[in-house]
Amino acid sequence: MGKYHARSYAQLPTAHLVGVYDTRFENAVAVANEYGAKAYATLEELLPRVRAATIAVPTVHHLAVAEPCLRAGVACLIEKPLAKDVADAHRIVELSRETGTPVQVGHIERFNPAVVAMEKLGIRPGFLEVVRISPMTFRSIDVGVVLDMMIHDIDIVLKLAGSKVAKCEAVGVSVIGGGEDVCNARVTFENGCVANLTASRLALRTERRLRAFSHDAYVSIDYQKRTGIVVHRGPNLQAIRDAVARIRRGEIQDLTQVNYGDLVQIQELPIDDVEPLRAQLASFVKAVAQGTRPVVSAEDGLAAVELATQIVAAMPATTL
């Protein structure tokens, strides 16, 4: 992921890519040469020369890399999840507060054009259904599927629900060992909203969808295709009620004559064609330059790790 961040920083008019550090110096050299930056053999050499940095290392090392950056006053965009566990996530939040140095968490789906379009609707969901499945990529096998994949959706669900968690139930299956590879969780919030989340990294196809049901609307988005639809209750309710009334009066006896799809007005969400990683980094750079709160704060990242931990803990031992 670090290479992609370097590319996007190099393309941003509001940023200047200074340097790249990697424990394998040859990797740093290759990326730095490609994007017109300098490769650094140590983190200590790089830090005095930058105001902000992306931390794209294995999750288990997030705290170890973030601490010297934050103590040096270097703002950090830390790839998701914020940390490997709640204790490390708490420590990063504390360091950010102690040093007054901002942290943004790389929950890139917040910048997915379909998610941005959905949030503009301002819906208050009563039920959320999320599916994120794909074949094994072998990219983040240091953590289970909840911290690897479901964490994206946990962050979005927490944002949409806007309430504290009241109850968490989950089942999971470990196939390759070292952590769950398939998980289904049902999260109930204090405001009554319920979210059903499914994640698998052992599927034979890729699907990334979110469906939100509220009193006023139904919204469905495809994360991967960056598309979405909305069905508003108001314009459709009377047509459906009229059809039901006609059936009850016996005016319609052949139900094949009634097509529910014809009664419903489906609207495409207006989507801005923006590359999520570029939008995420532009948002981060703007927050650092203007001294404003990042869109996805360290506290947001902590909340996602806390719920992910609850989900893993809720799995019966017999299912793993």
C-alpha cells in the first residue's frame, strides 16, 4: 500500500513527496526513484524533513512506527486498522493528544464515491446489511478477517448508526489457522439500529455491498463498482397501497399482472468519479495544513478496533 500512497502524494498539487522509508532499503529506493523522492535508510533521518507521513506497515507494527512520528510532531495517516488491538489503539490516541499531533486512519471506504453520495442523503437507518467477501489475497494474514476486511464496514456502520453498541453476537470459522477467515456479526445499537455484517476471505467471488433500511428510504451501494440506488418511501407508498387495495377488492385476480418493480421508482445515486485513495490523502493533507480534525480521526479508528475486538470475542470457541 505504501507505493500507492507515494504515487498519490506525488500527484497531489497540495503536497510534496519528500521521501520514502522502508526496512528493506532497496524497496524504498525503487519507490522513491519512481516518484521523484529520496530514499531514507532510517526513520530518524526522514522525520525532521516532513510535516506528515503515511504509515503503511503490517498492523502489528503500527504503534512502534507511529510513536516516533508523533513525538517528532509529524502528522500520521495510519492504514486501517489503527492498531492490532485495543491497547495499542488507545496508546496511539493518547500519543496524538499528548503531542497535539493529528492522526487520520486509513478507512478508505469513507471516501468511496458511493458512500459519500449515500451520506449526503442524511438517512437514519434502522437496519444495515453489509457483505464483504473475496478470494484470499494473502495480503493481511497477520490478522483475522474481522480486522482485515470487516473493519472497513465496522467503521461505516458506526458512522451511520450514530449510537453506542448495546449488544454484539457473532460466529466465525478459521480455515487456514491464526484467526477467523469467515465471520458473521449482528450488532444492536442503543438507538435500536441493527447491523448484520458478513466478511469472508475464502469466497470464490468478490462482493462488497451495503444496504441501509430506514423509515424514509432504502439505499443499496456497491463499494466495488462505486454505484448506488435509493428508493424513497414517499413517492412509492401510495402506488403500492393502491395495488394491494385492488387485489383485496378482487379487481386483480391474476397476480402475474402486478409487477412490484414497475410500482417502485428507483433513483440512481449521483456519484462523483473520484479515486478514493487520492481523495483520502487530499483530505489528510488539508486537515494537517489547516489544523482541522481529520475526517477519520484516531478516535474513530479506536472505536472500530473496539467493536472489531467485541465481535471476535463474541464468537463461540467451537466455531473457530
